[in-house]
Amino acid sequence: MPRTPRPASEGTETTRGSATGTAVAGMTLVTVGAMTANLASYLLHLPAGRWLGPAGYGEFASLLAAQLVLAVPALALQTVVAREAVHGTGAAALRRLGYRCAVLAFVVAMLLVPVVAWALDTSVGGAFGSLVTAPLLVLLAAEQGLLQGRGRFAALSVVLAAAGVAKVVPAVAVLAVGGGPGAALFAGALGTGAVALAASVLVGRTSGGRTEPVPTAGTVLRASQVQLALIALTSLDLLLARMLLDPDSAGLYALGAVATKVAFWLPQAVGVVLYPRMANPVQSAAAVRSALTVLVAIGAVLVAGAAICAPIVPMLVGDAYGPVQSLLWLFALQGACLAVLQGALLSAIAGERTHLALVAWAGLALEAVLMFTVASTLRQFIAVAVGVAAATAAVVAVLALRGAAATRSSTDDAATPSADESPTNDTAPHRDR
């Protein structure tokens, strides 16, 4: 017979309240660090747009988008390292995993330099300046994963902020003296490398940890395909705008995409803090519901804010960007939908339900087809991007909630003791190996 749930005790309620308080504090800290990094990143677009002009800024933004796609291994590595740190794997073993992934990222990035230069119609030097950041981001991600898995959100906040500032300040300095897109991005890469080194010192060289085999690069690769689908959806429209629209329209789209990036990256603390709970079968369903609810609420606020603030765009970056003013809220809506999609896909990695990424890949293919065959103007491009992002996020969110609920149900059934067994009080995160 099914076991009747016990009434929650006072201690249980206290523990839940403490956990909620910890989550809120963690989100606050990580949000401060992420907002600092994002603010620095967005401020980079202002001098770049003014000093490079629409055509030059279009090249700069497209190289940034390519850089983001090559950062996928770093995002995946952080999720894997954080999960393994929760389960007791030592820092040294996880750093070795990071080093192996960094080498692979460097090789892939160098092979793609001429391909990116050809596809985006940029110089080889510009493509190199953009893509050389990839292995440095992988090294930084390993340290961030260790901090995340150990719940050191204050330290993680500092690293996030430092990474954003160190990437932007050198790039702005290069642009100020007349440097081009590639030189500015290379300067930012040097700043990223410096922060990765400093972060390793902050994390420390602790010894010990679990002795059983740690994940291989293959584990990171499987998580990468989930992250790749998401990042591709955040970047494909910008890359295709560079390829299919005229230079001025592509530059306008690139500036509007800043609002997309704001709405997408601003609530990332939600997933960072709730991810360990998503990996716990007992807490997964509640964590996924909480994450998606908060992300939808934040997205609504950001879309409204974009609509209200749109009139100041020409004052900030010049009258040449006036045509994007009326479309700014649509760019923000696209980013908000992609943030919800990110939360749902993070639960897929945490619960090893990576098949959900197939929906995102289908959305990506649909977006590419529509942009090549239907969209030909700035307004049509953003309309397609918003429609695909909204539909994909809705489908994946529903499937993620169902999957998490099913996992909780099966966990409860497995935890129900038989007549010959004694109840246990094991509520720690676990998984079958």
C-alpha cells in the first residue's frame, strides 16, 4: 500500500524556510555579480556602435555572437562541474577535466577561424580575436562550477563581476584608440584569461574528494548539445541578419539584439542558484516550477521596461538607430522567452533528460528556414525570432515540468519501504551510477 505522507514537523518547516532564505540570498548575490558583468557588456555596445558606425558595429556584433556559440563548452562544463562538486568530487579532478576541455575548445576554435571569417565576411584576424576567447572561458567555467557546486555564491558573484569588467575595459580601451573589432575582442580575451587565473586562486587547491571515476569530456559533450541548442537560438538570428540583410539593417538588428541579450542574461541567477535543487529528484519538480515562474515574471517586467525606455535609444547611440526604437520591446520579448527556455533546459541537464533539447533543435531549424525563405526585412526577422522562441519555450517548459513531476513520483515510490524494511531519513541528493 502507498505510504501516507507524514505531516510536516516544525523542524521540517524551519529547514524549508532556511532553504528558501538561502536560495533568495544566493540569487541576490549572483544577480549582483551577473548584473555587473552584463552592464559592462552592454555598455561596450554603446561606444562600439558610435565609434564603429552601423556597418562596423554589425561586424563587431556578429563576431560577438560567434564567440558566444564557441562558449558553449564552457557553459556545459560549469553545469557538469557544479553537479559533480555537489556529489563530492575533488577540485583537482574537476580541474583536470577543465584542462582537457580547454585544449579541445582551442583546437576547435582555431579550425573554425577561417570558416567564421568567410561566413561573416570579416578578416581572419578579426575571427581569431573573437574565437581565441573560447578555451579561456572553459578554464574560467571550471572555477565557477566549483564555486557554484559548493554554494559559495558570494565568491561566485565576485568572479562573475570581475570577468565582465575585465573583458570589457580592455576592449573599450582598444576601440578608443581606433582599434577594429578583432583587436578589441582579442584585448577582451586577455582580460578573461587574467580572471580565470585569479579565480583558481580564489577557489583554492583543496585536496580529497570522491575517488570513483569523474566525468569525461564525453559527459561535457552531451551537456554541450543542450547548451548549444540554446545558444544557437540566441545567436542564429543575429548571424543570419549579418548574412542576409544589408549592412545598415544588420547594424540596426544588432543594436536591437542588445535588448534580447539583456532579457536573456539578466535572470540567469535563477538557474544558477536553483540548479543544484533541480539535480535532486526530491526537490526537482518544485525547483523547476519556481524557476519558470520567476523567469516569466522577470521577463514581463523587462518587456514593459523596454517599451517604456525605447524613446531614449536615439539619444544614446545616435539618430541612425532610430528605426529600431519601435521594435525594442519585441527584441526584449524574444530574450524573455529564451530565458524561460534556458531554465527548462537546465532542468534537462540536471535530471539527465537531455532529449528535451530535440525540441530546441527543431525550433532552430524552423527559424533558419523561415529567415532564409520568408523574412527579408528587419521587422520580419524579429517577428520570426520571437515566434519561434515563444513556441519552443512553451513546449520545452511543459515537458520539463512533466518530466520533473514524473521523476519525483518514481523517487517517492522507490523510497517507500516494504514491510520488511525500516523507514530512512535520507534526503540528500543522489543518483544511480
